[in-house]
Amino acid sequence: MSEQATEYRLTALDLARAKQSAMREQGIVIKKRDPYQIAAADPKSLRKAVNAKCWDCQGGGADPNTRQAVGQCGITDCSLWPVRPWQEAVG
């Protein structure tokens, strides 16, 4: 039986983490923006506007798990409920 060498492929997440690590080593400060700031930077994007509205409705980041709260939102009467972000993040 011949042994096959298994090839390790980096995932997109592994590549992003490596890039962030390299940036930190170079002294580059990584700024995280909330959905408000992202939507303000691109006011024509409906997707970003919906993300910002759902973020605002669920507390605007006051809770550390706001994305999970948006994904688990129970306000089914809301017109944005079917298109709310982060639904797949809920396990």
C-alpha cells in the first residue's frame, strides 16, 4: 500500500489571519468598522443599509453577540426579517 502525501491547503480564513498577523508585525493598526460606518461609506448599497438597520434594532453593538441576535431575530412582522443579515451565522 503506497502512502499518499496529504497536501495541506490554507483556507481563506487562514490566509486572512496570516495577513492580519503580518500587518500587525509591520505596525499597521487594523480598524474594525461597525455596520453604521460601513453603510455611511457606501450610501447607495441597500445590503449595507439593511445590515446597519438590523444592527441598530438589536442594540447597535451594545451586546457582544449582536450578529447572533440579528440572525436569531424573532420580529417576523418586520419587512426586513426575510433579508436580515447573519442568518447563516446562527447554528
